[in-house]
Amino acid sequence: RMNNYRIILETLAGSHMYGTSLPSSDIDYRGIAIQEIPELINPFHHFEQSVETKEIDRTVWNVDKFFRLAYDNNPNIVEILFANDKTITHIEDEGEILLSNATRFISQEVRKTFMGYAIAQIKKIETHRGYLLNPPKQKPARKDFGLPEAPMFGLEKINSIIFSPRESIKEEWIEYAENERKYRSASDQYKKYEEWKNNRNPKRAETESKFGYDLKHAGHLMRLLYEGQDLLQHGKLEFPLPYADFLLDIREGIYKYEDILKMSNDEKERLDSIESTLPMKPDEDKLLEVYYSLYGMDLEE
């Protein structure tokens, strides 16, 4: 029990769930909590998500938010549904009910969600590789873009100029607005570069510089593509992952950047083309039955 809610399921997550943990790996926990009936109608005791990161990385979702995310086939949430004896650190009767109905949440939405998360990893890999190979030389200055020291207009006005019919706007205003947008984009990119450079884990930065790309992101990329395929074909996940050794090889830098791109493109195509017997969307009525059963209620009564 934590404050005004009770944890019904908690499991190891991340590398300790996947079977890819190293001695230096952090331990992550993910959990689901349920509120007692009286507290459901008390707005001061309601919560959606609790995160602890000081001593341990622990995230707990209110069962309501968990159901919404699981219905959407959010990858981080879907994994929790297939926790097992090797990963579960705490479970109560309601948690058992939830896990026994795990497959009811899974639908062909996983094709979209796992692909989307994988593509996000690709973008991070490519962005960080660009920082490594071609880092910004200096902070952008307004004068470099032919701009006055202070902006002539606010962002809303600048966007209005850019997207208005050209014949209705003075030519000098159009040129100014476009240069202002270029400067702001360059400044934003420089800020992101500085944050990346200054906040990187030293060991991770060392391996990224050595191999020319972020090995951890690459591992997440391939894991997501394989998990998505597993779900579409079998409707479930198994932990530790059967391809954990392959993911560890990626973390060790066995594969070149070009290899990762080739493999990920192949797996993206495979994920996109798999024919699945899963429903297009989860059955909301069936999930409502599961939800109310957690509170000992029967919809048919």
C-alpha cells in the first residue's frame, strides 16, 4: 500500500525484464495500483501516475490510466501485461485477474504503436549521429541571419506572415519572417545539441563516440520491431525475450551503423506486412468486464 492506493502488481522492467541486464544496469520497476471504492469519488485522493527516480526507477499507474494506455496498445504498458514469475516482485488477486486477461488488450494497434516507437528510436540515433559527425560549430547569432538584435514581431505574427498569401504581405516582412524562423530553428537545434552533449552518461557517450551511433537506442529499436512482430503473430510476449542475446550483441557494438539500418528496415517491412488474426481494436465491452471484476463487480448482475 502506498498512501491512499494499493499496488496490485509490480514487476521488473527494462533490461531486467528483457534478459539483457548488465552488472551496471539500473533496476526499473513498473506497477499498477487500485483505489478503494470510497476513494474513487474523492478528487483529493485520485492520481494517474506516480514516478520515483531518486533511489530506484519506479513508475506506478492508476488502474484507470493503465486500462486506457493498454487499450491503445502502448508498448511500455503492453509489456507489463506479460510479466511472469521471473519478473514479478509483488502481485495480489486483482493483479492475477489482470494478467489472466492480458490477451484481451492486444489488437492490431500494436503494428502502429510499436512501429511508431521504433521510428522514434531511429530518429534519435540519426540525430545523435549527426551531432557526432557534424556538431554545431557555434551558437547561432541573430546577425548571422541578417536579423536585428530584437525581434520585430512575436512568433504568432511571424507565422501569420509566413503562411499568408505573398501578394498581401510586404516583401521585406516576408524575408524577415523567413530568416527569423530559420534562426529560431537553428537556435532550437543548438539547444538540443548542448543538452545532449552535457547530459549524456559518460560511459554511453564513450561507446557512442567509439561506434558512431547510440547502441542503447539501437537495441531498443530492434526490440520494439521484434516485439511488435511477436504480438501480431502470437498475441503475447515472453520474458526474458528469446532474442536477448542478439540485443546484447547490439549493445556490445558487434554491428555497424549500416548493419543496424539494414536490419531495422527489413524488420520494419516485416512488421508492416504480417497478416494477423488479432482484432483491429480491443473489445471494449470485454475489457470493461475485466475492469469491474477487479472491484468484485459483475456487469451482468
